[in-house]
Amino acid sequence: MASFFSRLTKGLSRSRDSLSQTLPANSEKALSNADWLDIEDALIMADCGAEQAMALVEKAKKERKSPLESLKRAMIAKVENHQPVIHPSDGPFVLLVIGVNGTGKTTTIGKLATMFANEGKKVMVGAADTFRAAAVDQLAVWVERAGADMVRQHEGADPAAVAFDTVQRGVARNYDVIIVDTAGRVQTDKGLMDELAKVRRVITKAYPDAPHEVWQVVDGGTGQNAVVQVEKFRETAGTSGLIVTKLDGSAKGGIVLQLTDRFGLPIRYVGVGELLEDLMPFDAEAFVSSLLPEQDKSTDSPI
Ligand SMILES: Nc1nc2c(ncn2[C@@H]2O[C@H](COP(=O)(O)OP(=O)(O)OP(=O)(O)O)[C@@H](O)[C@H]2O)c(=O)[nH]1
Ligand SMILES: [Mg+2]
């Protein structure tokens, strides 16, 4: 877990470095207005968005704690979300995974399938990305590694038919978890967004309360555009949670604060690399700590 935290920290180091310049790690001293403006700028540079950065600074300024601690608390309040994952009382948990091209959906499904399988669950994955045979093969590798099962059809098959088939079979054969992969699509492509809406509808036809969760995978390096992506996917497919990937790369991290604040959606997991173990449940406190200069306190051990 510690190395996990350090990978996340490394990816977000740019944001942290610029905040370190103005935010003293262990000072109780009040900051000047100019200092707070510098912090606001650093938050904007970290992809927090101008409105959000201003709101965070306003809130932190009013606190009586040290500036760093105050800002940290304000940021945690934005990203924290205690909504539990919806689990059906009986029958399989059905998860639909959606998002823009290349955000990491298939990789994340591989990681999730492995995680569930390691918990002793029987996992079925549906390859409803039928655009390219290679996409199905990529998923098959992950599924096999996870010891899960997969429903696939020929290249070019109707994704909704694959999704229906997956859920129907998963229910009939008493699987514990059913995960449906979908092709990446840009939110401006009406045809493909309609197709996604249809995938969701047929899943409900196959099994009335499903999908129990719809998770959008967002590339953490996307920046501001992630906001409109999430807005449109939510309208189309009823997104219930987010997974933010590639936080090990050049992502600046602040986008997570914008998304949680704007949509009130929980971040379920974050991706910090391409390997199986590089997916971790989202921890608000650990995440915010990794964006900020390290606190000079012995109690602040990583996770
Ligand atoms: N560094 C890093 N790379 C990642 C992460 N998650 C996924 N990737 C990589 O991102 C690339 C795209 O991942 P996929 O899982 O194929 O993405 P996708 O959303 O399924 O793509 P499409 O199906 O084409 O829309 C792959 O090279 C992955 O290894 C992550 O958390 N960190
Ligand atoms: Mg994919």
C-alpha cells in the first residue's frame, strides 16, 4: 500500500511542488492575501478549475487551523463521498463500464475482475466492445488471467446483443459479478451515445434492477474536458460512479476535485499504472495528501 501511495504521489508531484512554494508545511502563521492568491493560482494550474480554486481558498482562509491543514480539510470535504456501492440483495452485481476512447476501461475491468475473483467471486465479463477483434482479444487476456469467464460474439456484432447475452447468461448461471465492457466513444458522437443508451436499456431488460452501477472511466490527464465528458455520459447512461486512471502519468490531479464537486459522483477507484495491482480504492484523505506538501507531523503517515 505504501508503494501504491508513493506512485500516486509521484504522478501528482508537479501540483504538489507548485503548492509547496507558497504553503508552509508546518507553520501556524496566517498567510497574506498575496500568498493565498498564489495558492489559488497553483490550484488552477493543478486542474482544479478557477471557481473551485477560489471556493477552496475562501473556505480555507476562514479556518483557524494552519493554512495547510485548512486547505487540506476543505479539499477532502470536496472529494469525500460515502455513498455505498449498490449491491443487490440476491442475484449478481451487474456493472457497466463506459467512457471515452482509451481512458483505460478494458484494463480497469481486467483489474476489477481479478480483484473480485480473488475475493472468491464468480465473475462473468461481457465483451460489448465489438468494434475491433483486437479489443475482444485484449479483454480475453485479462479475463483469463483473472480466472473469470467471458461472453463474446463476432467482430461487428450488436453491442447491445452482447450485453443482453452476458447478463442473461450470468444470471442463469449464478455468477456473483457481471461486468460489461463497452467501446470507447466521444460524447459528441450521437450515434454511439444512442448505442450506449441502448446497451444500458437491454441490460435492464435482461435483469430488472441492473445495471446496479455504471462506472465511467476517466483519464486523469484529460484536464478540463473531463467535465463535459462526465456530464454527457451521465445524461446518456446514468453514471453512478467514476474511476480516474493514469494518475501515475502527467495528470495534475485537480480534475478529481472538479468532478466530485460538480457531479456529486463518488470516485470508486484510481488507476496508477498498467499492471494488475495498479488499481486502488479511492481514499479521499490519501489523495488530497498526495496533492499537497507533506505535513510536518508524525501522525501523518501515508495510508
Ligand atoms: N499509466 C497508466 N496507463 C494506463 C492506466 N490504465 C490504463 N492504462 C493504459 O492505457 C491504455 C488504454 O487502456 P485500455 O484499457 O485499452 O483503454 P480503453 O478505455 O479500454 O480503450 P478503448 O476500448 O479503445 O476505448 C493502455 O495502454 C493501458 O495500459 C493507468 O492507470 N496508468
Ligand atoms: Mg477497451
